[in-house]
Amino acid sequence: MVDKIVNDQWTLLLVITALLLVVAEIGYRCGLRLHKARDDARRSQIGGVQGAVLGLLGLLLGFTFAMAVQRYDTRRDLVLKEANAVGTTWLRAGLLPEAHRAPVKELLRRYVEVRLKYEALLRDRAKLAEGLALSAELQNELWRHAEAAATESPTPVIAAFITALNEVIDTDAERIAAGRNQIPGGVWVLLVLVAAFGCFTGSYGSGAEGARSPFTNLFLPVLIAVVIAMIFDLTHSRQGVIGISQQPLIDLLASIQPKAPR
């Protein structure tokens, strides 16, 4: 839901910061009215409300952050899993019949290149779709070779190659699913609403005391906005500050590149 409204974590940071600062200013001005009215009974209730709202906000931020880290770890682990699966398939391709050995290894090398090329272009949805389509085409070509090899020589060696290739295809599906597994929109709405109410009550208390506080009117809204933007970045693989390292695939590509003649 959030990714349909904003394009990246920087836009989200600016939007949330502006929203919370405005809400904090409104809360301060409302609190000033209470200060001028000198309603001590209502002022004495502000502290309890502030503590309850900020405690709820801390709980929601911690819960949402844990969800984001879990999704981040899953996507990171799948990169290593995919590199291992492709590497195993490449090694077992060396045991295929001669007619399939070189073509399969070349297809696997191209497959890794496609994965790395389009992983860097995830911000562009059109490029992402193009990369997924190319990956699917390469998988289909690899599977045709596996079927032909199994028909020509139905041996345990071919069966082991097919098992490894299945792992490559399954891991690709897992990576796609992990990329789509975002924090539910309702959680984002609740988080922003509680954050806004927390900033409102904090500044309302300052206004009720008749003294503007830089902490409640400025630092708290900015800090909350930064945390929300970080959570957003953790859950979106196509964003950039907290990215997923593709080093396992980079190392794999270097190891399966054709060796230059001496």
C-alpha cells in the first residue's frame, strides 16, 4: 500500500516528517488554549495520556521493525541459496552428455548475469518485469535440455542434475514471493496514526505548560519519521540505503566465467 503512494524511502521520509511536524504544531497551539484557560484538572491528565500513547507507539514501532527485519533476512538468505543452487547445477552440468554440457553451462552463466543485471534495476518496474521474463525464458531452455538429456540417458546422474535445476527454479519463485511479501497496509496506517497522535499529545503537553519544547515539536517527529522510513526501506528490496548484497552471485559468476586461454 505504502509503495503505491511513495516511490522511495526519501519521499516517505519527507512526507512523514512534514505530516508529523504539522500535527505537532497543531497540538502545541491547541495546548496553548488550555494554558490560557488555566484548566488545571485537564492539564493534570495530559501526562498519563502522553505516556500511554508513546508506549503504544514504541510497541508498534518495535513490532513493525521486527516484521521488516524478518523479511530482510529472508531475502538476504535467498540470495545465498540461489547462488548455491546455481553453482551446484553448473557443476552437475559437467556430467551431462556432450551435446548438452556446454549449452547448459552457457545458459547458467547467462542466467546469473541476468539476475545481477536486473537486480540493480529493481526501482524500475518495467525493467523488473523484463528481467523476470528473461529469467523464465532461460529456465525453460534449461529444462528443455534436462528433458532431452533424461530421454537420451535416464541415469542417476541426470536425475541429480534435474534435482539441482529444480532447486534453481524453486528458489527463483521464493525470491519473487519474498519480494512481494510486504508489511500489510493496515499496519502502516495504524503506525502513522499512532505516530501522529503521539506527536500531537507531546506538543499538546508543551502548549499546556506554555513553553515550546524543541524535543516534542521538532526532534521527536523527525526521529519517528526516520525510524518509519528505515522500516520501509528494510521491507522493500528495490530501495537503496539498506540493500541486499548480491555478492554470492557475483562470486559465482566470477567462478563460472570461461577461462581465458594462456
